[in-house]
Amino acid sequence: MPLKIAGIDLINPLIVASGFLGLSQSIFNRLHKLGAGVIVSKSISLLPREGYINPTIIPINGNSYINAVGLANPGLECFSKEISQNDVPLIVSIVGSKPEEFPEIVNKLKNLNILGFELNLSCPHVEKMGMEIGDDPKAVYDIVKSIKNNSSKPLFVKVEIGNTDIIYELKKNIEIPIIGCGGILSYKDVVEYMMAGASAVQIGTVLGFEGLNSFNKILRGLNKYLESKNYSDVSELTGTAQRY
Ligand SMILES: Cc1cc2nc3c(=O)[nH]c(=O)nc-3n(C[C@H](O)[C@H](O)[C@H](O)COP(=O)(O)O)c2cc1C
């Protein structure tokens, strides 16, 4: 099910969402072996962050988590060493509070073997980071510019949307590829997101509840669906709902 997004070759449209299953190179390798098209790292900040005191992740209803981890991570220096020998398709999620922090992060990582960056503007529970910045168009502009000025690698900007109606509207109005994320538990959810306009999707929670093999289960379902509808290429699904 190969496809291309923003110049990146993916073996399939399933991407591991940021924050799931840690930050170690060994887990990235394992996820890749299990069928993840691309893995997004947990968000990395310039300096280490301890995050909030546990419990920070609570499962509810057998299919969701409430979480407030507080962007805990070992910081740029330590993470760049961890992934220095990386050879799996990895996007590094980055987070910060000021435009000045991003050139340092990007310059340290850009020559490593990574596909690109994801800017986390979606975190709802840390002051002056993530979603709070996402609500300020000038700050978003300055941060995106500071990243793009320092690296030619693809940059994905992660904002809080999490619903197919909004992806449908976005697809009507913008040309850049959209990656859907939020609530994807089965191949049907993947089909729905892609028909609305997503070029690929990210999954997180389902890996926690159904285990790492959920990749294969979703991919098998998606394959069967594509065959039954005579699609020859998974990217043909993108935006099909826009025609109706
Ligand atoms: C425990 C946990 C940690 C997360 N950490 C991050 C993070 O560091 N950066 C980020 O952009 N999103 C983070 N997220 C959000 C996920 O990447 C994803 O957007 C969200 O869980 C919705 O997708 P899902 O319904 O497939 O889980 C985290 C989510 C959880 C549950």
C-alpha cells in the first residue's frame, strides 16, 4: 500500500501518533517491523521536562485515555544521541514556547536520518505550549517560519481538530496534504478519514488497548476494503467524499 506525502515515501498510510510507546530507538525499530508506515516520536523540547506527577494516564471506557503527561521528555541533547543511528522512518515531534527555541532544535536534528518534523500545537494541558500557541496565529507563523528557515525537511503542523467534518472542509480549501488523527480504532475509521480528505492517518490509543498487532489488523481490513471496491491504490481514497 505504498504512497507519497510531502515527498515522503510511506509503505502504508498508518503512522504511529506522537507520545505512544516511549522514545527509545528500540521501540521505534519494533513498531517499524510490525508494520508502521511512519513513527512520530514523543514531543521533544529544547530542555528536559519532568512532566506532571503520576498518575498521568487513565484508561476509560475500554477504548480511550484521559492523559496529562505534561510533555515529559529527556530534552534535545539526550534524544538526538538516542536516534543518532536511526534507520527507520521517523518524524520527530517538537514542542516549545518561543520561536527562538526552534532553530536550535531543528539544527541539532536535521542532519540525522529522519523524515521530517511535526510541530506539536495540539497539547491541551501545558501552559504557553502546544494548543495555547496554536490559538495565536502570529506565534504560529513565527514558529513555522523559524523552522522552515532552518531546514528543508518536511514540516507537519499538528493542530487540535480530531473530526472528519473539519478535515472535509479543510480539504476543500487547502492544497497541502492532511494527516488525520484522533479516535481511529479500525480500518473503517481510516477509510472515513481518508474519504473526507486525509492522505494518511495517525493511530495511538488503539495500540494501547489492542496491542501492537492492531497495525496488521487495520491494514488487513483496509486491504480487503480496497480490493472489494476495486481501488488499485490507497491514495485513490483521499477526498472521495468531496465529490458528493
Ligand atoms: C499518553 C499520551 C501521550 C501523548 N503525548 C503526545 C505528545 O508528546 N505529543 C503530541 O503531539 N501528542 C501526544 N499525544 C496525542 C496523540 O499523539 C494523539 O494525537 C491522540 O492520542 C489522538 O489519537 P488516538 O485517538 O489515536 O489516540 C499523546 C496522547 C497520549 C494518550
